[in-house]
Amino acid sequence: MVVWQPRNRLVIFRLSEAEYRRLLAACRRDSARSLSDFVRLAVLEQVSQPGAAAARAGIARLARSIGKLESRVARLLERLERLG
């Protein structure tokens, strides 16, 4: 049985239009009940697992670095092919 807890605290923050669209898309992708529910659960997850955000940021940086390396390798291969 689910025990309902009254939610009587309000947290307000501003988003750019692009940030709002990204948040809404993620909410729809996860089939969340509402945007409010989606944001509340995401924030509470970050609070309960503080290292998770840093890990995701590190993975994102690594993915960008790999992407840059792939581009450089592709350019090098193109140059080598042109040289014969």
C-alpha cells in the first residue's frame, strides 16, 4: 500500500526555452506522469546519488573526446588516401 505524503513545499527555477524543450522531451520519452513528477524524481535521484552526476559528466566528456579523436583519424585517413 502506498502512503501518500503531502507535498507542501515549492521549488522554483528558471529554464531557457531550449532547456525546457529538452526536459519536456525527456519527460515524454520516459512516459512520466507529469513534468513535475519527472523533475522531482530526477532531482531527488541526484540528491540520493551525488556521485552519479559526476560520473555522467565524466562519461559525457569522454564521449566528446572520442568523437574528436574519430574526426581527426578520419581526416588523417582521407589525407593518406589522397597521398596514395
